[in-house]
Amino acid sequence: MLTPLTGRSVIVTGGSKGIGRGIAKVFAARGARVTIAARGEEALRRTADELNAAGGRVRWAVCDVADWESVRRMVDEAAEVQGGLHVMCANAGIFPQVKIVSMTPDDWDHVMATNLRSAFLAVKAAIPHFEKAGGGRVVLTSSITGPVTGYPGWSHYGASKAGQLGFLRTAAMELARYNATINAVMPGNIITEGLQDLGQEYLDQMAASIPLKRLGSVEDIGHAALFFASDEAAYITGQMLVIDGGQIIPESLAAIADI
């Protein structure tokens, strides 16, 4: 069993819904003090209320995750209220589907800013607090899409997620001087509001391509993030963990047709 995180300070960007909400839920259930940060106040408030009603200690902060001053202010305030900062879960991300032929430069830049720039900003803002605390943990939410697989319409998303892993490797070396680790979870197809918006046909197709024959839950990703944030993972840094029900293993659908 992992050491409890009772009283430890955690930030989850993009924590108002989807995978971020699942991460926040898992950490709150383990006793952590959690700040969820995102752009939309209504969703933040609703999620915090739900998690607190279940016994969590969750606060929310409106934050433009792609803006340095907004991120720095959010992190500093969370650290002040929560007694420092121990874990930064840089989870914020979007995946609008548009093919390259129709994609505008602004479309590309918006995804890069929300997914990749935001991860850099979150880590940068956390460093002074890790230094003060004598250590810390960073967990990035990457994806199998980009680093391992591809899908039409998500070239910008895939590039941003692959970029996170390039950032991760150097960040692991630079964060080591602060006794801080950085690792990444790489989800496959997880049931979220955004994925459900793609329609039941897409969900069924994806489930059929997974050896376990089901999509993952946001809590599945939360538990992986919890491991990377634990005392037991203190000697793990610069690493990636795929959580996809085996999706990237088969050579083709025929390979799992009879499973």
C-alpha cells in the first residue's frame, strides 16, 4: 500500500473535468489538499463542491494555463493556502479534431499553448516551492496519441503530447537538483466528456480495438498519477507509464478478433 498523502499540497491543472477531475478525486480521497485550476469557473466550482461533499479538501482557482502570470499567481496562492506545494499534476489539455488541410495556424498555436506551453509554465512556477520544501513531484498527462500512435485530425494534439515527453527528459535532469521528480502518464482512450462528444460510434470502435474490450476510467489515470507522486516512487524520474488497456499492443484488429 502506498504511503498516504495526508495534508500534502497538490495542484491539478485542467482539474475541473475529465482526466483532471479523476486525478483530483483520487488525490483528495488519499487525504491530500488539492487545488484544481482551469479556465471555467462554473465547472471548477461544481467539481470542487462534489469532491468536498465526498470528504475531500479541494479548492478551485480560475487560471489561464497558457499565461505565465496567471499560472504563477495560481501556484503561489495555492502554496500559501495549502502550506507549500508537494505535487504538480500538469494535466490541462484540449483535443479539437481538425485535419491538417483545414487547420489554421491559430488552431495549431491554441493547442500547443494549452497542452505544451502550459506544462512548461506549471513546472516553472512549481520550482521555487519545491526548492523551499526540499523536494517535489511533477506528473504530466501526455497520451499514447503522438508519442506512440496517430489519428486523423489530431496532428496538433499528437505533436503537443510528444513534445511533453521531450520536455520531460531534460526537466528530469534539471529538477533533480531540487530533489524533485517528473514523470508522465500516457492515457489511451479514457471515458471523458470530450471523448463522449465524439459519438457512440467512435467509442464503440475504440473499445473494439482494445484487448480489455473497454475504455478506461479517469480514476485509472488518477491511480497511476498517485503512484508517481508517492514516497514509494521517489527513485523514478523521467519515465512514462502507458495506461491504455493494451491498445497499442495488437498489430491489427484481427489480432484480437477472437479474444
